[in-house]
Amino acid sequence: MKNIFLIAIAVAAILSSCKKDEPVLSGNSSQSEFDYTVSRFPGGDTLPFSSKVVFSNKSVGAFGWLWDFGDASQSVLENPEHVFGTGTSFVVRLTSLGKAGNNTSSKSITLNSPCDFQPFSLLTACGNKKWSLSPENDAIRVINGSDTVSSAPASCQGDDLYTFSTNGSMNYDSKGQSFVNGSCISPKANASKFWMLKNEGGNPIIVLDDVAAGNSFLGRTDGVVGNRYEVLSISADAFKVKASLADGRTLVLKFVSGGLSLSTVKLFLTGGSRKMWRLDSSSTAPITAGLEANPTQYYAGGPLALCQKDDYYTFTLSDSLYVNCNGATLQPTQGYTCGNDESFSSTFTFGPVSGTVDGVAQIGLTANEPKQWIGILDRSVENVYRILDITTNSLTLRSGNGAGVVHTMKFVPK
């Protein structure tokens, strides 16, 4: 802003001055024209890159120049050089100042984008994209020769989010704890920048910034050799990387989109195969009842009955649901006391939420079927359950389509 202000004052002074030693406005106005050449930093194989543009001023009859590069930056040099970020198209304007007035010309400059490379585009969504470790049982694999040890993420590991941005920044959100040496501890520092090597002829490689030794990691906090992760596969919903550990073992990690797409939600719900959930007895309000606009209007929550604490709900990737009540079920028609066992198995439907009510996905059982239920027997007759939120460690369901009474229920893995 300061430069623009000074330039404006200078131009005003030139145009309004009547002093004999100042330029006199006479003759033809200046003619503004320029060319440019583009070079790339640090090279075409490393993403994201910046582009340096060298401008050649071809203006005629001018004694001053004002460049507007189209990215909120300016210059008053005759032949400036300018480094553009990761944008793709800029309108550059050159205003030339002459004795008879000023003249402006403009050109649209199109630069190569790192998003032209599909793996980079998928990783960053050409903006900002969040990823987390897959909840699958083989999300983390450590390979030592012919021996492979597979595991699902730990509780404080599965909710970590890694956000990759097109400007090369990476944000690590530990959600309060990091998993280090088998324990959940205070958040561990991590790199704030990354690069992707296109690695022509091979798989692309994600390289993390080595800001501080040992503080660069994806998925597992034990750093890898060179902070390099080879991208074995990548799509809009998932990617898999391979890296070398300092002791010679190989680490393979599977990530899923943190944006809660349908496929990601299904993966969290089923653990990639089958996953067992139970009502969260540690919550002060594991079940509430009310209307969509006020979900706690009729019942704000309270402790679970003993026969609710051992009810287990198993969802499978093949759309099967198994409900095991372990001998007794809470019976609303009997004054909410523990009564007959209402265990059952059935298939379920899975898809987007119907209508405009809250939810990232919807589970459906047979409508008007009292022997099929989740969480509580006196649920809505339409027998649909909206997933409001889901992570590796938590699941929040709301029964009903929002037209009548809804029950909001919190679950945790068994």
C-alpha cells in the first residue's frame, strides 16, 4: 500500500506540476507494451513450484512505469522480475507514464499448475484436503523380510488429521494426543511443509519438511528415512504410501479422506470388514430424545441400564447387521426395564441422507419392523438412522427422518 500511495503522489505531482524544471506534458502519449519469459522454481519435478517471470518493457515515450502483476503485488521498475505462487492465470497490467499522459496495456499470463499432476491434485484437492489413517485392521503394516505385522490405528492415532494444501503447507491436527512408543501422549510437533516429487518413471514421492530432527511423520510418529513416502496408490477417497524405517524395516500406511465421503463413512462404520459398536456408557447423555429442532426436548440423557451396556452392534462391509443383547433388552413398553432378549440379524441399506436434515450418511432397516432396531426399541417407524458424525473411536446416530421424534445415540467401539 505504501508503494502505491507514493506512486500516486508522484503521478499527481507530474501531471499537475507547473514548475519549469518538471516534465512538460506535450506531444504524443506514451505507448505501453511488454513481453515476458517464464522459468520455474525449483524445477518441474518438485511440486508445488513457483514460477519466475522476467518482464521486458517495450514501452515507447515513457519515463515511468507501474506494473500490476494481478496477485496483489506491484513494481515501478522498468524491467522487473516477479515470482508467482501456485496460481495458474494472472492478468498483468503495465501503465507507462509519458509527457503527454499515461497508457496501459495488459496480458493474461497462464502458468503451469501443480494440479496438472493428478496425484498432487488428488492429495490436495487443488486447495486443502484432510486425510486420516484408515480404520482397517491393516492400515499400518510393518514389513521385515517375509514377516509382516498389521494393525489398526490406536485410539489417539486414528483421529489425527493431516491437511495438504496446494501451496505446499501441511497441517497436523492431533486432536489433543499423539501416539508415541505405544502410548497416547501430548501432541507431537510435526512438519509444516511438504513436497511431491513427480519421479518420472516411478511412483510419486511425498517429502516432508525436515524442520526439526524427528518431527516429520505421517501416520506413525517414528520418522522415516529422508522423510520420504512413496505413493503406491491414490484416489479421491484413499491413498497408500510406503517408507523405509531407520532399522531397515518397511512401513506401509493406508489413509482415507477426512472429508467423510460415503465410502469413508462406510469404512469407519465397518472397519473395512466388520466392526462392533456399543452405546457409550461413559457419556452423560448416551441417548437423548426430542424433535429435530430440539433433540433433547423430551429426554436430555442419563445413565444406561445394565442391559443396555452389553448390547453390541456389528456392522459388516457386506451390509449385514448383528445385534447381540446378551440375554436382556431394555423394554420401553415395560416401564423401561430390562426384559426379553431382542437380539437379531438382518441386512441394512447404506447411502446418502434423504432430505435436508443433518447427517453424513444414512443406515436403513426394514420400515415398521419392530424386531429390527438400533439403540432403542421405540425408535421411529421409518427405521432409518442418520450418521451425524463418525471417527475410528466414536459414532453418533440419530433415528428418524426428522419429521417426528428423534433419538440421538452415541456409540464407541467394543
